[in-house]
Amino acid sequence: MTVNFKTFLSLIKSTYKRWDNIDPFAKSAIIAYYTLFSLPSLLMIVVTIAGKFFGRDAVQGRITSEIGSLIGDGAAEAIEGMIANAALNDSSAFTVVFGVGALLFGATGAFFQLKRTMNFIWNVKEKDQTILRMVIDRVISFGMILVVGLMLLVSLVISATIGAISEYVEQIAPNITAIALDIGNFLFSYIFITALFASIFKILPDVKLKWRVTLLGASVTTLLFLIGEYLLGFYFGHSEPASVYGGASSVVLILLWVYYTCLIVFFGACFTVEYALYKNEKVEPNEQGESALEQELQELELKKKQAEEDHEDFKKLENGVDS
């Protein structure tokens, strides 16, 4: 079953309707808020993981340069300061254990909220809202952090390889080195970001989703993200939307970037849902989830029983007053 241009437009239209129905602006604002508090811990863990192989300074410098290219040097410097301030100093065992616990809990906050939104998009809910289930969700969120750390590690390896190859090619054909390097960096960025979005779409929601649907949705999301990245860079570079906030401008830029990025990610997730429906793919809740409709029907049934009991109590009171 191929997708022609007319079908693609129909998919985009239905995707927009689904995206609009999930209230993406409010949910993006929530995740941006959580990200602001999760960011120091998240970056600290990622830098620690990747830094074991390439050195902390190299990894931190790579993150800073990438963020600087997206939202400006001021925000990048603020994030670099977050990483430095989030480091655990040598202290008592209790302080270290408590600090590690706080880091893990803080770092998983944004992914925890992202998971809830992904479940909402797929119309599933968790079966049990227990403390154990919350811990499991945090472990899954921490797994996403490990994925990010691993991908950053791979990114550094490939970047170093591309740099070495470009130096060799430059000696042979210096005229084509710049073009080839740009193409190589673009393809690498596209594959890297697609893998990250595919991991989010596959791991976080409580649904069983085939990889072919996941990869297609992630590819479309990456394309939208790269377009949005260029537009956001142009917007931030020319309009300076955070300039009115003075000393807090760097924080506001981070919030805005995460906010706009979440809007794009949610649209990509909605497109994945619509494409799965179009292809008649079997998508069902996993062991931890169930259909949101079933839960809503159960809740309505409980409310109905409660209303009937309240009505009976009211009747008894009414009869008692009359007598």
C-alpha cells in the first residue's frame, strides 16, 4: 500500500486534528517546565557516562557547542554552568547517596512527563498507579537517559572519524572536502536524531509498536525538527525573544527551545499514530498499559454506582425528614 501525494495530505490533515485535540501547547509548556529543573541532573549523568570514554571536558564542550549553535552562546554558557554546579563533591556517604538519588529523580522528570503525553497520544493509560509503578516509570525514563548517553558517545566516535577522513581527503582533493563534510554531517545528524526519536516513540509509550512504523514516524519527525531547528535559529538570532528578560534571558531561551521542540515531537508522534491507522497496523497496549477507553468506562461505572448510592442515601434522609 503506497502513499501518494493526496493520501499524504490527508494524513497531514488528520495528524493536525489529532495534534490539536491533545492540547499540545499546554503539554509542551509542562514538559518545558520539568525540563528546566531536570536539565542539570540529566546533563550531569549524560556527561558522566560519555565522559568515561572521551573525557568530561570533551563531552561537555561538544554539548555546549551543539546547544550554542541552536539557541545561542548565552544559553550554552548557562547550561555549561548547570553541568558544573550539578557535580557531586567528595563528601560524606549519606550526602553522596542522597545527591545521586536527587540527580536520578530530577533527571527522569522530563522523560516521565513525556511518557505520560505519549500515552495520551496513543490513547492508553497505565494499569496501576502505584508506588512500584512510579518507580518502574522512573527506571524506564532513566533508560532513556542511558540511551541518550550512548548515542552521544556514538556521535563523538563518528564525528572524530569524519574529521579524520576529511583531513585525509583534503590532502587529495581539497575542493570537495567542505561539500563532502557538510553532506556527511547532515546525513549523520539526520540518522542520529531519527534514532533518538525512534527510541522515544518505541520505549516511552505503553504500546507494542512495530519498528517500521516507528522509524517512519521518527524520520518524518526528524525532517520537521531540522526544518524547525533552522527556523528557530533564525528566529532566535534575529528577533531576540528573550532580550526583555535581562539576566534570565538564557533560561527563557532554553524554555522556548524545549517548548517549540515538544510541539514538533508531538506532531511527529501524532503522525505515527495516523500512519499506523492508515496501514491497519496492529497496535495494542503492552503489559503495563491498557486502553484509556476501558479505564474511562470503568471510572464511569464507578461514578454511576456512587451516584446511585448517593441517591439512595438522599432518599433515606428525605423520608426521615418527612416522617
